[in-house]
Amino acid sequence: MNVQAQDQDVDNALKSIARNLLVVGILMLTLVVGVYIIFVNEISTQEQTISKEVESRSNALREYFVVGKHMMFSMQRNMLQNLKLAEAEHLLKHEISRLKDYPQFSIYALESQLFDKGPSREEFFLSGTLTGVGSATAISRRHMQEIHAALALDATLASVINSLPDLKWAYYTSLYKFIYLAPASTVERYHFSEEAYKKAFWQQAIPENNPAMGLVVTDVYDDGAGKGYMISISLPVSFRNEFRGIISIDIGVDSLARLLSETEISGFSALVDEKHQVIIKDAGMENTLVEHKPGDLVFIQSILDKQVSLLHKVPRKIIWWSAFKSSVARMVVIIFALVLIYMVFYQRQLVREIELLADTDPLTKLLNRRAMTRIAQTMISYNSRYSQLICFLILDIDHFKSVNDNHGHSVGDVVLVEIAQQLIDTVRESDQVSRHGGEEFLLILPNSGIAEAYQLAERIRKVIVSKSFTDKKLNISVSIGCAELRIDENYSDVLKRADDALYRAKNEGRNRTVTSEQV
């Protein structure tokens, strides 16, 4: 194969590679954009789902704490009412006679047991245990009135315990150094001591630390009665502008942990105070002060008057991994679709290349005879409908056999290729050029009359004669026959007339152009 043909093949191969790379690039860009959109949408869906689940969890926790809050205020109201009744000596006090000293503990106590209400002999059972520092014989009148008021809370405390089964304790702690605690406990297991005043339930709720005398949620502390770590919700009781004691309920951290894990949500949950200090956390939380990194999904829902909030954190890697797993199926579909599109494109390209090979002369890269016949018939059909001019030129290389005989077929091939290139360089874009066979070339000139065709043929002939071909510097001439398509004439007819004109040009000495009108 000659150098020009090789260059053209390389050029065609490079163009094919460029087309493939362009399509692959577009498909890859489509894949990246598609995967990104799917991934981002899935992250958004994950965030919305988690948001709904967190809202559901916070509602459950909020309901639990709100019930406790309402009961706290109910106990406070009852205690204030009881203090009024006790002050007016309107509370029953037969059970007070059952107060018993425990010298070994330096306390007095009233343990849970059956009591009667005087002449009616109606029996009742205390839900809790009352213990206080000192001796029952040394209790002042006002002190005794407050004990009556605390014992009168018994039914309320029992109701609180029954309504919130996760509660560890419900109790009233008095400034008079006693506590009424429900459910009942033995004196040996727990009894009041002044150490209780150092506990979080007391310290965080007393007026010095709680000037507004509002509801307080304490830090986690170890229960003095042996029920483990817990938090307290405490509410001060002030009677006649005087601080008297604190009503509290205790919730174990194990109960809170169970509430935090009742519904399964991606990420980690914690109950935090107003400073975002962890009150209780699930197993995933490592730090007592909740921290998060950029990209982490963080929800904060107020549970109880902003003193307790649910903080739920989902690390970005969990969101991304979950989004990826949920997106895989759609990503695979996109990849499959893009691969299918590329396969269709590649198949069509192969078909085009095969068709091009089938229509192309392998040596000169011009149209071959079969392709030119198809194009000519199409152009003739178009010409008959619109009455446009069309001319045919048949060009034959003079003495081409001697070139092959004297210099070899390889040199002859170079001559064919160089003449083919000269034809391409000379004709118009709308003109068609083909290798008609051997050393013959066929040109179709649409919208050209015989005079224009003759002028073009002469220009081609003169250019070829003026050039030297191959590295042998060969002088080549050509003979050309011209014919203009007549009305109702077919391809074979006009081609025969052009061939006859070529034959005459050969007979008249070669290196000339002859029209069919001259035959």
C-alpha cells in the first residue's frame, strides 16, 4: 500500500477512535451525573426518613416526660393542699402513732403496712415508706403537720408509680430531714440521711440553684437506695412563701436507654441537657459532650422545656453507605442502559464501517463501481423529477499498461492513488468520483451542462499532464469522454455514450477530451 493510502487509513482509524472516545466520554459523563443525582436524591430520602423516625422517637419520649411533668405538678398541688389541711388539723393522723424509732440508724420510720381509720376499722395500706433523722418523740408540731401532708400524698404517689412503670421512685423530701418514698422499701435497704441533701435531685432544685422554683431535670447520679444510676425530675414546694421541700420522680438510665432504642434508626441517640451534655446515650455515643463533624446529620428535638432534648446524630459515612446500598440497583440499571447504548452505537459504527468498506475502492479510497451505480441511479431519478442537468465523465489513464510493465504494479498503484487525489482536489464538493475499474475513473457532475463538464474535464487533463507522478517523475496523460444525461435516458445509456466519447478520444491520439455530441 502506498504512503498516501496508509495516511488515509491512519486518519480514518484516528477519526474512528476519536468518535469512540467522544461517545465513551459522553456516556461516562452521563454515568457520573446520573449516579450523582441518584446518590444525592437517595441521601435526601434517607435524611427525610431519618427525620420522620427521629420525630417519632422524640414524640414517644416527649409523651413520657410530659406525663411525668404533669404528675409532678399534680403532686405539687396536692402537697400544697395537704399542707393547708394539715395546718388546719383536718388530716387524719391515727397512723402517726405507728412511727417507730430505729436507734441503730438514728432515725424514725413508718414502714408500709396495714392501718385502720379509727372506729370504722376500715383498713388501708401505705404505698411507701417514711423515714427521718432523729427520734419520733422529738418531732415538733409543724414538723408533724408536714409528715401528715406527705403521708396524704400516698395515693398520688401510688398513681404516679402505676402510670409510669419505668419510674424507680416517686417521693417527697422535706427540709425537716425526712422523706416519704414510694414504692415501699425496708429501713435496712434505705433510710433518709442528711447525705441526701448532697444529691443532684436536691441540690439542683433548691432555691439557691433554682431561683425560678421551676421543674428541674438533674444530672445522672447513683441512687442511694441501690437502684443504680438515674436522673431525677424535681419540683420545689414553697408554702406561704417558704421553701418546704422537693417532690421528685426518679427514672433509671436503663429505662431511658430502652426508650431510646425502642425504634430502630440509623445513627446514635442521646438525651442531653441545655448545654448538650449527655444525660443518657446509646452504645454508639462515645463522648459525654456530643460532637459532630461537617457532613454529619444532626437532629435536636426538645423533650422537656429545653432542659432535656433528644439529640440524634448520623455520621456522614453511615448516610453515604446506606444511600449507596439503596442506590445500587438504580446505578446498575443506568450502567446497563449506558453499556447497551454504547453497544448499539458501536454496532451501528461497525455497520457504517462495513458499508463504507463495501462502497470504497481499497486502493484509491474512492467510491467503487457498485456504490457509484447506486448513487448515479438516485441522482438520475432526482434529475428526472426536477429536470436538472447532470453530466458524466469517464477518465482513462493513457498507456497505463506500459507503466505497470516498465515500473511494476506498485508504481502503477501509486499513479492510480495520486490521480485519484488530483481528481478529488479538482472537482466540486457536490461532484462524485469513483474508480470505475482498472485505470478508469467515473465522475458525476450534478447541475452541470455539457459545456461546463467539458471545461472541468479539460482542467483535470491539463493539471495531470503538467504534473510528475511518483518518485519516478513519470509524465502521465489521460483521455476523457463526456456525456450529458438526456430526457428519459437511463444510467446505462448515458454511460455508454460517455464511454463511446472516451473511445473516440483514444482513437484520435489520446490526451484529449471528447463529448458525446462529437461522436
